[in-house]
Amino acid sequence: MVVLVSEQLQHPQSERTSTTTTRGEEFAGVIGPLEAATGVPLFNPQRRWCFAEFLEHPDAVRELAHQVLQEPGLRNPLGIFVYRLQKKWHLPLHPANDVADRIDESLRSAAG
């Protein structure tokens, strides 16, 4: 009598790949409407960089994409999305940055 035992061993790399694939599909769902609105796909290196931001802050990136799509009259919503992502518009303001922005604005208004 022969008994076959089958075990499914999860290799850590395969689990990570599966998660990345799922995240990649989610990212494609976020970026797809922006690509459609602009009429061009997002290519590397920007796509890779945006995907890395999505992995770190998925909800914030989704919200930023939604905000950009809601703005009327944008000729290049995908470009605006990438620009804002690079400028960290999807992240909460850091108090030190907020103070620096106010000082910078004060200096500009005093000079003008």
C-alpha cells in the first residue's frame, strides 16, 4: 500500500510575487482611467516610480488619482498625477514643511 501525501509549501518569493501581482492589478485599475483620459499609457521610469509609491501609500495614491480625474479641463491628467505624486501631494503635510511654505510665501509677498 502506497500513501501519497501532498503538501503545498509556500515559498516566500512566490507569496511576494502573488502579492505584487495583485497590487500591480490594483495599480493598473488606479492608473487606467488616467491613461484613458490622457490618451497615452504611463511608461517607465515614471510607472515604476508611481507603482512604488502605490505600494507604500495605496489609499493616498488612489485618492490623488480620483482628485485629478475630478478636475475639469485638464489636458494631461496623467502628467498632473505624476507631478503631484512626485511633489508628495498625496502625503499629509509635515508640520516643518508647512512652516517652511508659510515663511517662503511671506518672503515672496514682502519682496513683491
